[in-house]
Amino acid sequence: MNIPQDRTRLFETLAGLLATQLIVFGLGYYMLNEPMRIAESQTQILQIQLDDAMTLYAQNCSVCHGLAGEGIGAIPALNNSALQTMAYEDLTKTIARGRFNTAMPAWSKEDGGALSDYQISELVGLIQSGDWNATRDRVVNLGLAPLVPFVTDPDPALLAEVANLPDGLTLQNAITIYAANCVACHGADGLGTGIAPALNDPLVREKTTDELTRTVTFGSAGTLMAGWSNALTTQEIASMISLVQRWDEVPAGILPAPNVPIPTTEESIALGGDLFAANCSRCHGPEGQGTPRAPALNVKLFLTDTSDLAIQQIVTNGVPGTAMPVWGDRMTESEIQAIVGFIRQWEATAPEVAVPAKGGGGGPPWMRNNTQTTTTPSGGQQGTVQGQGQGQGQAQSQQTAWWQAIDWRILLLLTGGLSIAFTLIFLGFESLHRRPRKRE
């Protein structure tokens, strides 16, 4: 009986059984853990897609559908339960091909739009599963908030004067309708905004009644002008046409721009603080308390009497005849809005009387450098990156346990390596047993 050979075979058999058990254990662990791993992967993929979708929404949809999908004017809201439960195919078709006789254009590249099928699917996911509060912050952080007055109230005294005009009651009714539905896009007193033309314009008044009625009723293809036949009666549309044709008879200032605050987030206020410190503090003081060179901003009277839109206009266009320069050609609109939001947050604690800061030599920044005054672009880019990375940061913060992160392929590789190692060890033992001993 060859005992060494039998012992070697026994060890080889045991090694094979051990390797088989390790393979079975690895496959079993993989089978048990795979459903959880798939669910976690799907969740992470969805978070990345929703993060991309929020940026797509800010760049393409917020101008019509609002900061958080609430809708603007006649444009419908996206943040509603009916759309959340709508069939995936119906939502995809609507975004891809648009809607006939509305302001909703086709967004699919195949239909002349700007979005791929994958991007459209991401937007559908945002409508059905997205966080609209996070979407609002993304729109603000990207500087794409639709800063238009949504509604306003006609001046009562001037509205009463309109009653004295021929057919004054019709004009009064039209002004009230305009204040509630049209001022969001066409601006105070019908003078237009960045997203819609002026209606209080001689060229518009030259159009025929039929042409104006057709535009208000059915909208204007290729523009943001939606059809109003579902929201206004035929009589109300006729009164609006009368207002457009007779706007030169209406007293100026009857439809003032409302005090619409600029939306802010923690990121936008932080960006505004950095920009203020780099560009504004030398003249207006580190805390906005003013200096001998420029007036105080952090003071109750200024903040209560000056709207956000007025501050934005002052920063953008400067103040002629003073040391306040034009910043609109040095900063982006989103950066100016961030500064306005930073200034506005002083209002709650603003003093009645400001104590101006002293000193501040060296001249204002724009006098020290005529070509580049600040590191504004990098600051703006930083705010954008923070906004875009918000969703991904949240997704990455959900860390899993180490045993859940082990890939089954790694287990199989380890099992194979152990089997080879055991085989080599036992082959070594077998060669030692077979080596002939020296006779004494």
C-alpha cells in the first residue's frame, strides 16, 4: 500500500472540494446580493439622470414653465399630479413633438428641436419623479430664473380716469385682464420684456383687428405666445384687442411693474457676497454701510424703498453723473442677480442710520484695471458648478457597506486564485514525498 500517494490524493480531493465550496459560496452570495445591488444601481442612475434633467429644465423650460414647474401665465404647470401619473409614452411624445396650436415647440432633434431622445427621457423622469424644490435652486444657481412680473395691480386713480374715455368700461376690463394674465411676458404698461415684445407700440397698433384677434386666440407659432381661446372668452379677447389698438390713450403708469423679489439660494447668496467683496465693498463699504465715495446700501430706507428689479437696473446700467459705473458689460445677469440677492438679505437687520466706513484708498477697481476688473467669470462658474453638482453630491453621499460593494467577479477570481494556490502547495508536498531518501 502506497500511503504517501494516497495521502496526496486525499489532499487534492480536499483542495478541490474546498475550491468548489468557495465557488458555490461566491455564486450564492452574488445571487442573494444581486437584487439589492440592482436596486441601488438603479437609484444612483436615476439620481444622475434627475440631476442632468434639472439643468436641462433650467436651460430650456424654466422661461415658460417657471422656477419650479408652476407655469407662467397661460403656460401650464408641470408640477402637478396629473402629469406625474401620465403614461411615459404620452409625456415623451409631447416633449418630442410639441403641441399643435400652443407655444409648446418640438424638442426632439428628429423634429428640428435641440434635445436627444435620452435627454427627453431625463425630462420625463423629472416630471414624474423629480424634486421641484431642488429644481428651483438649480434654476436660480444657474442664473436662469425667469425674472418677470407675474401679476400686478392697476393704479386705482389712473384706472378710474380710463372710465372717462370712449367705451371706457371695455378698456378698464381689458387692463384688469392684462394685469392678471399678460404682464408676466409683455411687461408693465405693455412695454415688453426680454421674452416678449411690446404691445404698447405704434407698429402693433397698425395691424388689423382680424390679425390681432387671430394671434391672441391661437397664439404665434415658433414663439412663447400661447393661444388664449381656452382661458379667455370671445368678449374678453375683443376687449384686449381694443386695449392694444388704443393703448396710446391709456395714462402711462397705469400698470406698474410689481415688486418681484429675485429668487435666491445659499449658493447664490454666497456668490453674491464674494462678488460684492471683490467689486463693491471698496466704495459701498465691506458691510454696505457706505463710504465717503458712495452711499450706504445696508440701511433701512434704501432697502424698503428700492425693489430688487430697481437695484438690478442700477447695477446693470450704472448711475449717470456719479461714480457708479455700468456693470452690465462686466458681469453676467446671473452674477448681478446674485449681488442683488446678497444686498437684499441685509434688510431684516438693516439700521435706520448707517455709519460710513473710513478710508479705502487706491481708487475703485474699475479705475485700477481697464480691461479686467474682477475674477467674475470664475466666480460665476463656481456658482454654476455648485448647482450642477448638487444632485451628484447627494447621490455619492449614500455610501454602502464594504460587503455590499464586493463584485461577484472579484469573488470568483479570488476563489480561482485560492484553488490554484492549494493545487501548487499539494503538488509541492507530493514531490517531496516522492523524492528518494539516501541510504545510510
